[in-house]
Amino acid sequence: MRTPKLAALELKRFGRGKLPVAALIALLLLPLLYGALYLCSFWDPYGRLDRIPVALVNDDKGATVAGKRVSAGDELTGKLLDSKTFEWHEVSSAEAHKGVENGTFYLSLTMPSDFSERIASSSGSSPETGALQVRTNDANNYIVGQISRSVFSEVRTAASTNASRTFYDRIFIDFSDLHDATAKAAKGADDLKGGIGKAKKGSQDLADGLRNAKHGSSDLAGGIVRLNKGAGDLEAGSRQVANGTQALADKVNGVAADVRPFLKDNGRSIGDTARLVADSARTVRDNLDLLVKAAPTAAADARTASDDLAEVHRTTCTEQTPADPDVCPALKRARTAAADVAKVAADVEALVTNQNGDLKKLRSQLTSLQGQAEELARSAPRLDEDLKSAVAKVDALNTGAHKVAEGANELHAGLITARTGSADLDTGVGNLKKGATDLDSGLVRLGDGSTSLAQGLNDGVGKIPDYDEKDRDARTEVMADPVRLASESLHAAPNYGTGFAPYFIPLSLWVGSMVAYMLIQPLNRRALAAGASAWRIAFAGWLPVAAIGLLQVAALMSVLHWGLGLEMTRAAGTIGFLALVTCCFAAIVQWLNARFGAAGRILVLAVLMLQLTSAGGTYPVQTSPGFFNAIHPYLPMSYIVDGLRRLITGGGLGPVWQGSAVLLAFTAGSLALTALAARRKQVWTLDRLHPELSL
């Protein structure tokens, strides 16, 4: 039986019943699970970043620069919200931290409170860099963290460029200011040149004046020495006065403390007593003349009465026993009193007779006593307050004396300093005199220097740039972003899925061949039993799976093109190349199953893993460990991925032709090995009759 008929017989088995047909259909659609579904799941993830919830925290408090309000945080927040880069959620710092931790947000971007202040500092004296704080959580999703780093790198670059524009704009403005200031300085230098001549005359006058000042400073120093000595004497005297007033104040306050309570409680009584004294003094003064007239008669009568009482006492109580004993003591006392009265009367008589001048003086004193008593009577109610006022005045006197003493002390100390200062002044004036002479000669040299200065400043004005607003903006734009990346992709993939299609398409076709040989025998048993040619047996087992593979290619690429939108630069070339790929994979999988039997299925998976890890389908193979770099050139998928990239996205066809040659070689080699395996299987052994492993 010919090979095509053997292959057709193998496929006819799927037409016997509904389940085999369903199995065949499933086999045809199986690559879609790996190719179409995988690519569909992340066909354009960067185009759907606006669905990723990200916390945006704006803690920026803003800043004020040169009277202008800067709110970099608000500006950046508005741009981010308008960009739709992510699904931004403006939240607090605490909500963002909690959300990133529990997975509500994939990441957070925080603008700190001093963000504007740091950016604005670039135009100040202490520039600082602004820091955008990004928080990620790889426990939520590692890839999102990688994507965010790329996105936020652009955000950081944009923010840095804006800050740089502000900084360089300030520099160019300063250049203009410096130009204007230098122009003013040049004009000032010209004015200086003219003013130095006037200064020359002034310096001569200054020197003459300082000579006179030298004489005056010497006299001042001598006078201050004398004044200092007098201040020392004043300090000592004022201190003695202060000590005296302190003693007086202490005494007065002590007496007042004792007397004031009495005066306060007895003011009225003192007034009454004073009025009584005044009245008595007036009465005594008015009766002094009567006393002068009556004194002799009264004295004689007093002596007579005294003698009579003495005689009565003698005759009654001394010479005979008295009839009444109680009378004698009374008579004795009366006798004694009469004698005393007679003596007093005699004294008064002598006084008025011999001391008439003293009575006149007494009358004057009584008059004065009367006036003083009356004054005391009037003042008695206020004696306590008057004493209090007097004490306060004494205290004030004491305080003033102490202040005078302190002032004298400060004056003395100040004059000591002044004495030193006057000496220094005298020395300084001498130095000024010498300096004035030097100034005069220096002004000559200054005149020459001012001429050079004026010439230099005028030359400098022409060398300092003066930018207008348009020129300044242009230069600021260049300085803020001096190097721009001119990115050009020769053959750009429009989306993520297109870029990964060369990797997932061969993966799905390998899986399709692998599953196909789970349903179809790699070697036709009837042909083996009939002793057919090994090549016929190999081709008979390969053709059905190759045919199914071609149908799988058609179904997969139809879905990818019309379903997902995969655009191929060379569509026909891509389909033809994939046809070669599926035939090659079918041959390799057939050989592994034919040669190793049940273990071959495990080897099929192992070879798939080796190809996936060494093909460079995701990252360049150079970034993988050395083992994968070593096996990379010896596996077909490495060439398939490179060829499909050129066919789908464009580029030179060298890798395509190279890959085609490699695939043809692998196909031919695998079929040859399968034929060898078929030849061996035509010989029955105990191992074939009783295999160690059966799947």
C-alpha cells in the first residue's frame, strides 16, 4: 500500500463516530488555546494601563519665589490626571500606603510637602533636588512594578526638565541684569573719575582739620583725667550722703512705726487736750496782772492762816488731850498744807516782786504756747497722715540719695572708660592725621585706577550678553533638555502581542504536534506488521500529523489576523514558513515518540522547555545563563523565532532563509531517524513484548 493511502487510513479512523470527529476538531483548534488565547490575554497591555488603579498623593504645600506662587505638585497632578496613563485615584498618604499593601492599588506616586520648595530652590542660593516617591508591591504584580518604573522615569524626566527651564531662565535673566548693572557701574566709574579730583582737595582739608583735632584731643584727654578725679570725690561724698539718709530713714521709719498707731487712735483726744492747753494758757496769761497785785496780800494772808492753824493744832492736840481724837490728824494735815500754801505764796510774791521781766517773757511764751496748742488742735485729726507723708518724703530723700550715689558711681566708671577712650582717641587722631596724608597720595593713584576701571567696565558691557525674552526662551529650552533621544524603530511592532507572536505561535504548533501524536500512532502498526519499507512507514506516520498541522496553521493565523488584528509584513511568507515549521515539529515529535515510546512523550515536553528557555523569545538570549546560550544554536525554535520576526514586523530575509534551511535539515534528519526506528521496530524483542513503561 502506498504511503498516502496509509496516511489516509490513519485519518479515516477519526470519521468513525462523533467522538473521534470531536477529537479531531479539538486537535485542530488546540493551538488556539496556546497561541490565540495567550496573545489575546496580553495583546496590548500598555494600551490598557488606564485600567490599573494607582494611588496619587499630592502633599505638596507649594512655594513662593520672587513673589510668584509655585505649585509644582498641583501642576503635575493635573497633567497626570489628563494623561490617563493609569487609573489615578487622588487619596491621602495613609490611604495610599494601605491600598498598596492590601492590593487595592498596584502602586502609589507621592509628591512630598516640600516638592515645590525643592524645585524652586534651583533659582536660589541652596538648590535641592525634588523627589517623587514611588511605592510598589511586587506581591501584587511584579510586571506592573517594572512598567511603572518606565512610566515614572518619563514623569521624572518631564518634571526635571520643567525645573531646569526655571533654573536656566533665572540664569539668563541674571545675565541681563548683570549686563544692566555693569552698564550702570561703567557710568558710575566715569562719575568716580570726575569725583576723585574733588576728593583730592577734600583730603587736603581733612589733613589740616586733623592737625587741629590732634591738639583738641590732647586737651580733651587732660580734661577727662581731671574730671575723673572729681567724679571719684563725688562718688565718695554721695555714698556718705546715701548712708546718712539711710540711717535717717531707718530711724524715722522706726519711730513712725511706734507713734503712728497712737496718733491714729488718739487724734481726737490730742486735739481736745491741745485746745485745753490753749485755753489754760490764755487764762493764765490774762490773770498774770491780777497775780502781781494779789500776791503780797495773799502771801500775808497765807502766813497768818498757817500760823493760826499751827496754834490751833498746838493748843488742841499738843497741850491737852483732845475731846475728839479724830480731829488731830486732820488738823495736822491742814497745818502742813497751810504751811505749804504760805511758802508757795511767799515764793509767788518774791517772783512777782523780783522777776517782773520774767513774767513778761512768760506772758509772751504763754501767747506762743496758746497759738501752738491751737495749731496742734487743728492738726490733731491729720497727725497720722502728716507723719506718713513726712516718712514718705524721708524715704524718697533716701532713695534719691542712693540714686545719686549710683549715678556718681556710673559717672566715675564712665569717666574711667572715657579717660581710656580719650587716650585712644588722641592716638587714633594721630593715626588719622598720618592716614590723611597717605590718603592724599593714594587718591592720586586712585585717579589713575579709576580711569582704567571705567575703560574696563565699558569694554565689559559689550562682552556680557543681554538676552531678550524670545532669545532667553530659546536658550532655556536647549539648556533644559540639551540631549534629546531621536528614537527610530526600523520595523516597529504596533503592540505587545505582535512582538510576542513569533514566540507563542511556534509554541502552540509544537503543542499541536505533541497532542496529535497522543491520538495518532507515530508508526503505522499494520505497515510494520506487513513488513513495509521503513521510509514508507515513517512517511505514513508523519503525513497525517503534518496535514493536521497545516490546518492548525490556517485556523490559528486566521484567528490571529482577523480576530486579534495581527498584521504581517509578509503574510504569504509567514504562512509558508509556518507550514515548514509545523512539518518540522511533526517530524521531531514523531521520532521522539517512535524511538523512545512512552518515554518519548516526556522527552517531547523536555525539548519544548529547552526551546522556550533558549529561543530568546522574551528577553535576548544573551541575558540568560550560559547553558541556554550554549544550546541556543542547536534548537529549531531559535531560528523560527528570528525568522517569524522578520516576516511579521519586517526586515531582511536572511534569518528566514537560514531558518528554512535549518527546519528542512531537522525535518529530513528526524524522518531519517524515524525510518531507522521503524526498521528496528520490525524486529520483535522481549522489551517490546513486555515494555518497562507504558503510557
